Amino acid sequence: MRVLAKNDDLPIRTDQPVHSGKVRSVYWLSTADSERLISARNYDVPETAELAVMIISDRLSAFECVWRAEDGLDGVPGKGAALNAISGHWFDSFKQNDLARSHILETPHPLVWIVQRAKPILIEAIARQYITGSMWRAYEQGERRFCGIELPDGLARDQRLDQLLITPSTKGVIKGIPGVPAVDDVNVSQETLQAHWEVFKFNKPSDVDHYAAMLTAGFTQISSALLSHDQIFVDTKFEFGYAENRDGINELIYMDEVGTPDSSRIWDASAYKSGRISENSKEAFRQALLNFAPDPDLLINKDRIDERYRFAKDTVLPEQMMLDVSKTYVDLAEMITGVPLAISDSPRDDIISVLSTTFDLIY
């Protein structure tokens, strides 16, 4: 079982520091390499666009920590390829149905994207069709107003909501806005976004409604497609940013990943009809972690984040927990795309090979 756990040390030619997140690493290309690829590959971007190679790992993050398992299993077999395949499928579907494009220009390897630099808006765009997770916990404790939206009394856990709720949260620390604490990941209302659109990096006030419409359209399209596979699209997170197309028009586009088990809750529809919740997303791993941890509060209490980091660093999970995630992700990717998932036996070597022979980006 080969996994790509470390993805920030590949010999990809770049003149900038590698940006490494919990799952992906980004290698920004030089001006010369960007211009060469734009011309050679005929990308739909301006000649001066900045490009990057984005490498997705098989690392598994949850509760803001990265986890590892027995026998040196520092990731989930097939996870990165599954996420790329699912996102690519939805992005292609968006374009075919006249929704906005994404920042992805090409997928030369199951773990690699060639992307265009985009300027992100500073929100996590979240849509919820069911009351579950953190929203249910808050509702159960008496909260009724979420991101400016009033919910009625009497809702039950995991109930389908009458309307799709748009419940954005801050991406990074936003300062100077009344009623918005200066910490990461704080819920905000559409009204707050409209009143402070420049702070959240929107280009114009009307784009606040535009992103919500893009989120709703994307959610609806994925939800309909998943339902045909007897799956329920429960809730999800999208990200948006601005990038110019070949004609120099600055567009609001989809970024990062969409409709994946990492960024969404997905339930089995038949199980839900019979009164059970059967998770086909990372939420199943989160629940397994809560059951595994000696004190579940450690994983959900933001005031204990330092303890959580220490726990994750010192903990080696049972191998089967990673293999269960692998089966969920791989099965879901193959169901959504309709083709077997390509999983490399030597991911690092294969990535270097394709980026060298086809793109001349290896030093």
C-alpha cells in the first residue's frame, strides 16, 4: 500500500517557497515556465497568468489535525486520487451545464493539478440541506439564528430543511467588523458580507449574491446527480476566487475542491429512509475518532486546541481506520465517475516522470 504522505519536497522547478497545507502542496511556476505552458498547452488564460503545480497527498486531516496509523501508514491509500477524480468530475459537469469554470487547467496525473492563480474571497461558502453536525449541536442548545437565518422550533436531528441554507464563515482572521470576532472560521451573515464586501475581497457588492447563486447551482447539480446513485448530498463547503480568462475578463470561479467526501457530508439514501445514518464521507472517520479518543471533548472544544495537537502527534491509529476511509473514498469516486480509480503504486516516481517528460518542470 503506497501512499503519498509527503508532497512538499518534490524536485519541481519553482522560484518561490512551496505552500503546503494539510492535504495539498502548491509549487508556483516561474514566469517563463508559466508562459511556456500557456502557449504549449493552449490554456484558456491570459498569456501573463501565473500557474502552479498542485500536488495532493494521501494525508488524512480531521479536527484540524493530521492523523497516522500503524505500520507506517501515514495516509489513506487512494484518497488523493479519489478527491481529484471527484472534484474534476463535478467541475467538468459544471462547465457542461454552463456554470462557472474552476482554477484547474489540466490533470496530468491522478494526484496532480495544473492550476491558475486566483484571488480567493475570504469566506468558506457553506450550504446545508439537513440540520446535523455543529448546526444541530447549537440548535439543541437553544440557538435558532444561523448566519442571519431564523430556524423554527421543533426540528429533529438530521431532518431535511425546507430550504437550502447558505451559512458562510470567515476564511482567516477578519478584523474591524462589528459583531464578527477576529478569529478564524466565524459564521457571518449574507447581510454582513454585503455591508463589508471589500473586506471579504469581493470585487463588487453584487458578487455577494453571485457567489451564493453559484453555490446554490453547484449544490443543486451535485445533489441531483448523487441522488441518482441513491446518495444524499447533506452539506458542503465551496471556495471561490477571481481569475482572468483568455479574453482578460476577471471572473468569479470555483476553487479548491467540490463535492468530495472531504468537503461534504454524503449519506446513503436508502438507509436514511429507514431511519439510519450511513456516512459516505469523512464524517464517518470523525465519528470513529470521537469513539477512539479517551476524551471526545478534546477533539471538538476549540479551547483545548493545544491538547488536541499533542494528542494527534502522539497517537497512532489502528490501520483498519485508514482502510475503512480508503474503501469509502475509492468506492465513492468510482460510483460518481463511472470508471475505475487510477491509483499509482509509485506515486512520487510517477509524478516526477510526467512532470519531467511532458511538462519539463523537474530540475
